[in-house]
Amino acid sequence: MLISLLAVALAAVVLFSLATGAVRVSPEAILAALFGHHPLTATQQIILLQIRLPRVLASGVVGAALAISGLMFQGLFRNPMG
């Protein structure tokens, strides 16, 4: 239950971060563009697919790598959480 709630929260935050910026793009247009339909203008499509999406994905990968490295250090130094 908790993991599904966190997955929904992650999807909402990713959608929010893709939608906000100097050029606003609606979440409906973002979802349509990501699933193959292209209602975006050429400028919005470039901003979304070449600037914002790579940054969001890279930040997710970096966050996951930091979490895994923290877990590994906890195990290496036998430092229990809590």
C-alpha cells in the first residue's frame, strides 16, 4: 500500500516538474505528447522532450544512486538506522 502511494506521488511530482517553468505546458498535453499524440507546438515539444524530460530523468537516476550508496555505506559500517 505504501509503495503504491509513493509511486503515485512520484508520478505526480514528475508531471508537475515537467509542466512548470518559463513556458507552461498543461499536464494533459504532456501526457498526450509522451504517449504518442502530439498536440504540442514545436517550441513546447523541444522544451519538453529535449530539456525538461532529460533533466527529470537524470535527477531520478542520481537520487536512486545516492540512495543505493547510502544503503551500501550503512551496511559497510554496520550503522543501523534508528
